[in-house]
Amino acid sequence: MKDMGISDVLAQMRALKAQAQYLQGDVKTVAKGEQEDKVDFSAMLNSQIKQVNEQMKESGKLQDDFVKGVPGITEVEVMIAMQKSSVAYQALNQVRNKLLTAYQEIMSMSV
């Protein structure tokens, strides 16, 4: 795996921010009814779960390879992969918590 510099990490963060802003814009237009296409929430959630899973697998593999002494893997690279997978998991967990709270509120409403 290649060495990642701070500029690479910043570029990835900017790309993720742009993607999140784009998705927020799409959700707002769907909520306003201006767009005919519906956002398939379950497919989007499933995709994000798979991405988090892949990040965690990659992080685990890098950790194992580093411990085994595979050449070309730096401690910094392992730590960055661990942090990326940790942040992704925490974000996914927060989405889960919000969904669970919304579900509980809906179920407690009287009809």
C-alpha cells in the first residue's frame, strides 16, 4: 500500500464533504417534491454498511500484516486506517441510534 501524506487525507476528507453536501441537496429536493426520483434509503444504508465493513476488514488486514512484519506497511498507515474505520463505524452507529429513536417515537404515537 502506498504512503499517505496529509494532503491525500485532506483530499479524501474534502471529497467526502462534497459527497455529503450533494446527498443532502438530493434529499432536500426529494422532500420538497421537486424531483420525481425517490432516494432508496434502504439501498443507500445497505451500501454504507458494506463500505464500513470493507474499511474495517482493510484495517484489520493492515494491522495483521504490520504485526507480521510485512515490508512496506508503516505504523502511520495502520493508525490512519484504524481511525478511518473507527470514525465510519461511529457515524454508522449514530445513524442507527437516530433511526431507532425515530422508530420508537412513531410506535409510541397514538392513532
